[in-house]
Amino acid sequence: MELTYNISNIDHVAEELLQHISSKTILFKADMGVGKTTLIKALVKALGSDDVVTSPTFSIVNEYKILNESIFHFDFYRIENEEEALNFGIEDYLHSDSWIFMEWFEKIPHLLPNSSNVVVLKLNKNGSRTLKLKQNLITNKKNAMKQQNF
């Protein structure tokens, strides 16, 4: 799936994305300021939450509630290595049946679940964004980054 959009259409983009994913774990790849958290806000809303969505840059993880489920929003920008993620219990989150949204997932390549979807965002010169959804591409944790061409 690939689409180009303006921020004013972000709610529609979130709904469209949810129709095409094959996993509740979504990894977001984009440069700083391109709109990862903005898209995650729209996804949390589309999933039915009224929670205020903020970037978990300093807290590493934020939790949002929907009906009888949770959405865990991670930002690994500030971690130094995978051991830090293991120390705060990333495996417990990943083995839950919750929605998982990860920003800066490149910091934990060997911990990524096999059933992840990757959303790549690019900022275009005219201010629009291009979104590409890659489904279930992580098949070998040792080669995760290589397979994703990151």
C-alpha cells in the first residue's frame, strides 16, 4: 500500500491504514518531524480512544485505552541499546495481545516481533507526506534491518 496525503486528511489515512494492516504491531520509520506521532494520534482515535496522545520520547512508552484493550506507543529515540528495552520489560509488551506502535524501532532490531507491519513516511517538497506500508517483512531477527533496507 502506498498513498500520498496532506495532514488535513490524516484521519482518513489512519482509517485506510487500519484496513490494510495484518498485525497489531506497527513500526514507524521516518525522519524527525515528518509526522510519526501525528499519524499515531489519528490511529489511536480511529481505534476508538479519546485519550490525549503525546510523544513518549522521555517516558519511552505511553499507554492509551480502547474498550477492553490497550495501545502501547513506544519511542526508542533516547535508548542506547537493546538491553535498556529489555530492562524495562519490552518482552512483556510484545507478548501481550495489545496494539503496539513503535517509533525509532531501528534501535531494537533483534527484539522486533516477526509479525510486524512497517509504515515508512516521507516528507515531500510540497509539504505532503507519502506513506508506504510493508507487511510482515521481518522474518529473521538477525537480518531484520538488512531485509527492511534501513
